[in-house]
Amino acid sequence: QFDDYAAVNTINLEIEAGAVYGLNGPNGAGKTTLIRLLALSEQATTGDIAIDGKTLIAGQSNPEIKKRLGFLPDDFPLYNDLSVQNYLEYFAQLYYIQPQDLSARITEVLELVNLENKRKSLVSELSRGMKQRLSLARTVIHQPRLLLLDEPVSGLDPIARIDYCKTIKRLQQEGMTILISSHILSDLEDFCTSIGIMEKGRLVESGRIQSLYRKDMQQLSIVALNGRQELEIYLQEHPLVTAYEPVNESVENQSVDNPSSEAGQFAVMFTGDDNDAADLLSILVQEGIRIKEFRCVPETLEDIFLKLGHQQTA
């Protein structure tokens, strides 16, 4: 709590070892403060934090916990006058990596972030993407049990972001527990095992990604080359259709054989399962409606986020 403002408010969170937990939410939601609490950069006003079986003791340095942490803030520190090699050597020695292991470990992390050919380069000569990858190498050089990443792909171009996410996946495969915050939901969806959504200091949703998707409803995309009005009637009367709306209607969807016929595309909210959807398709075809497309549109994390945001403001 900062004065009268609770930046992180009554959060109860447990992350399993080996999980990749994605933290999402708008600016000011409390993501960075939560990560800084876990990184021991902030002290909780009240509450308990335990990492890898060790409980944080308020007012103490907690060195045993710090040894198990890797923390990469969004304003990662860099020393531009050092070479990449010297930069990593400096941080490796801060973590008491033994001299006989130093060279091999630096080689390992440079290979991990694909910067082997920049070993002798000055940090100031690196691109932004290379600097962020170097900062990740510095963060994992002591092989932490828990990796905390605050907006690590912010400001990267698409190619650099893809490369960075590949590195995160590799760390995941090696068994590291990772908590990562990002505004880019598609990145989280790609490799996170679980996700939490924060709003105004609270965790409004948390769980495995698959459990967040609605199991009781799916969205169908139906494109018909003719019989638009008849299709609408079937959608209105079907007991498993809860809502529908026309989308992207254009003459391009008109039937070649009968250009004057009505074509249409609809987004349909459907509460049935795959068998029910197949029955609906069969009925439409039997009634003479020429179906160009009939498919399920998978729900995305963006859909979940918007849905939860609407629920919070309703």
C-alpha cells in the first residue's frame, strides 16, 4: 500500500514449480508492483510470500531466497562501457559463480540468447533487441529457480519478439518456473501454462489457460452463398443459438449460379457441442442453403480479457 492507494490488494496466488505464469492487465493494474514484491524489491504492507518453500522474512535481506530468483525489470540496467563478456562476468561474480565455472556458464547463456558472436562487442554497440536478450542472459546466469520478467518484449519489433519468446520457451523446457507480465496477449497464449488477469490491484481471474476458455459456448462462423433470410430464420429459431450477427457482407459472397440470390456471413454464439453443430450444418444443407464456410472460431485470450473487463465494469 502506498499512502491510501492499494497497488496490490488481497491477492492469493500459488504458482506450481515448472509453470509459466502469464500476468496481464491494463497499465496501473498492479502487475509491476506484484512482481517487485516477489523479487524482494518492495516490501509487502501485510501478507506472506513463500518462494520454493522458503518464507520471506520482513525486514531481512533473505539471501537464500534471492539466490533462487532471477528478476528482469522493464527498465533493465546496462553498462554501456563494458563488453558483453565483461558485463556477464561482473554479474556472474555477484552471484558467486566459481572462477572455474565462469567461462563455461557465460558461453551457455550467450548461446541461449544467440549472442555468441557479440562476446567482445561493447554493450553500447548492441541493438535494443540484443540488449534485452543480453539482460535475459544476465538474469539467468546463476540458474535461478524462479524467473520474474516484467514486460520483457516491450518495444521489440515482431522478429525480435518471436526470437525472445523462443528463448523463454527453451527456459520453460529446461524446467525453470517463470512469471512473465505482458500487454501482448498472443505472446502469453503461445507459451504460458497458466494466466492471471489483474484489474485495480486485484487478481480478477487466474488459472490454467484451457480452464479459462468457455466450455459451454462456441462461436461459429457461417458463410452462405444464398438463402440469407432462410438462414436467419433457422438461427432465430434454433434452441442452441443464443445470439448471432451479420459480418463482412459483400457481393463477393453471392452465388455464381444465381447472382441475384442473397448471400450472408454470420457470427453465431452456439451452446451445443460438435455433434449439435454438425446437425445444424446438415439441416441447412438439406434446406437448399449453399454453405461456403461453417467453422468454429476458437476463443482467444483477447476475448477472455475483454469479457472479464466488461464483467468488472458492469
